[in-house]
Amino acid sequence: MAFIQAHQLDIMLFMSGICAILAYMALITDSLSRRRKSILALMGLSAMLLLLFDRYCYLYRGNTGALGFLMVRLSNGLVFFLSIFIPHLVTQYLKDLYRNEGGLEYIPRSLLICEVMFIAGTVLIVISQFTGLYYVIDAQNVYHRTSGYPLSYIAPFLIVLLQELTLIKYRKRLNTRLVRALLVSIALPTLMAVVQIFHYGLSLTSITMVFVVIIFYIFALKDMGRAVKLARRNELESYKEAEKREAAMFEQTAEALANAIDAKDKYTHGHSTRVAALSRRIATLAGHSDRECDQVYFAALLHDIGKIGIRDEIINKEGKLTQEEFEQIKLHPILGDQILSSIRQSPTLCLGAHYHHERYDGTGYPEGLRGDAIPQIARIIAVADAYDAMTSTRSYRGKLTQEKTREELVRGMGKQFDPKYAEIMLRIIDGE
């Protein structure tokens, strides 16, 4: 206590600077709401003024000059007012806290009573300036407490008590650490005020106000940080949900389009869906990632989209096609590529349409690519497409047996089909 009393003027000046910095930091903190920013800035500014005016009380004490006369009276009056104004700002902070983080749709009655007590306490301070209710200043310009001085503690004490009771009553609506910190920080100046009664000449209450402001500012930032983190998490979840909805919509649209393509040929109903499912299974067994398997699936689902541009009488012709008609059929990979290549967000989508009729030995169409020069997606789809074509009834023949289909796949390995994916197809046929 002796050290504080000996150096308290310097301590007050130092801490007033801290309060000024906190007030400025509150004003420029973008993560705080406008109301909370104003409350915290006012708390910092009020604590700064409280320390400065309390310091002036000591500096001008006994100064009988005009300036000393004015400063002693002004400083003491403002110290009393700011000592109740800061708890009033705490009330405003709690109201905002329970309205937002606490989710209360009403203002607790205890906080409304706090506002009434602030008005009553302010009125008593004004009265004391003219009646000497709390203190008097003698001819030597020295401050003296009067018998009514204890009354100055009633309003601030009741405000703090009601704030503490509010925090306890609604403690489950706020973070536990925050509630504990607020309980301690709000009570601290009041406890110091009691100590100050017995240690006249010390300004413990004013000094501890700084810690209140610091704690409130720190926890305001922490709360806003948690709020921002929660908002970001909710935004991310919303984004993921939107992404899922978009993916589902894309899949449904692709399936609807595939069904429309298959509907052009009465013999190929469900062909695109079956090829897509089988292509994904081959890709999965080949060890491709989920993303790659999805790319294979959608490319396979739309691999025959170019048939939209082929005349129905050619597609549905019974029996063998003429050379001219076959040349028309051979255009559907190019037409499919033209349609799907415009979807720039899915650059792999057109690969299945464009290259699924290429052969591993280079004798396919439309470009006659060979081996690994054929895109991987197309090599997978080629196997699945051939399998489904062979095991389905077509206009020019009946469906083949599994044994015959297996023989054709073995015969085509290294010629029509990539051996790797044809081997996987054989394993699927064998039930592995």
C-alpha cells in the first residue's frame, strides 16, 4: 500500500494512457458491432478521464489559486460521476451481451433497475455539489469527507450487486469463462472501494477500473472471435450444403439427359445409366480416387449425347447399316464433344463422348488414337460400353451370353480394349 501511495500519481498517468489506447483500439476493431464498439470506447475514455481527474485532485489539492479552486471542485465532482458512469456502461454492455450472444428477447428487470439507480446516483452527486452531502472543500482548497460520504456508495454498490445477480441468473446463456471473468472484474472496483474507505489517500477504485476495461475489451474480442469462427463454420456448412445440392441437381440433370438420349433408341433403354455405373465400378477397382470415379461416371453417363444429332431412322434401323449410314453414326462422338466441351467447369466431361469409340490398337474413330494416347476415361468407358452392348438386345442381333461376352473381351484385349481395364471387367464377370 505504501508503494502505491508513493507512486500512485505516476501509476494513474500510465494507466490513463493504457485506457486511451484501449478506447482507440475499440473504435478501430472491425469485428465488434457498432454498439459494442461505442460502449467499449466510452469505457476506455471514461476510465482514462477518471484517472486523470483523480490525479488532478491530488495535484491541485491545497492550491488556493483560481486554477486550483476550479480544478479541485471540477475534478472531485467528475471522479464521483465517472465512478458511477462506468458501471452504467457495464450495464449497457450486459444488455447488448444478453441480447446478442445470450439470445434474450427481453432486457432483464435487474438491468433496468441498474439504469434507475444510475439516474438516482447521478442526481445525488449533483445535489452533493451544492450541499456538501458527500464532501466539502475548505478555505485551503483541501477535500474532506462528510458524514454523508457512505451514501455515495449506495447506488454504485446496488448497480454492481444487480449486475452480479444478473450474471448468476442467466449464466447458462453465456460462455462459462466469460461469466466468471465478468463476475470478478465487476466486483473488483467495489471491493477496492471498501478497502479505500480504510486507506484514505489511496485511489484504488480508479486504478482497478482500468483492469475492468481491459478485461471487458479482451473478452469482447474473444466473443467476437468465437462469433466470427461460428459464422465462418456456418458459412462453410452452408457452402457444402449448396455444393451438395448443386451436385445432386447436376447428377439428376445428367441422368435425365441420358434417359432422353436412350429414348431415341428403343433397344438402348437404360444403356447410359448402366454404362456409367459399370464404368465407376471399373475405375474404383482400378484404384482411382473418388473424384476421378465421379468424373468417369458422369462422362460415361453422357458418352452417347452426340446421338441427339443423328437421325432417328438411322439409330432405329432394323438390320445392318449402309456405309453412308455408318459414316453418319461415326459423327456422334464429334457432336458429343461439341456439346459437352462448352461445359468448362467439367473439362473431363467431353472425353467419354469424344473418344469412347477409339480402339487400343489405333483402328478406332474419330481420330484413330492408340494405346495411352486415348484418354483414360474413354478407355474405361469403352470396356463398359462394349460389355453392355454385347449383353443387351439390339436391332441387328440378340444379346450375348456371359460366356460369349467374356470370350469377346478376351479377344479384344490389346486390340479394342485397354488390357488393364478389360482384365478388371473379366473379374467383375467372374464375380470377384
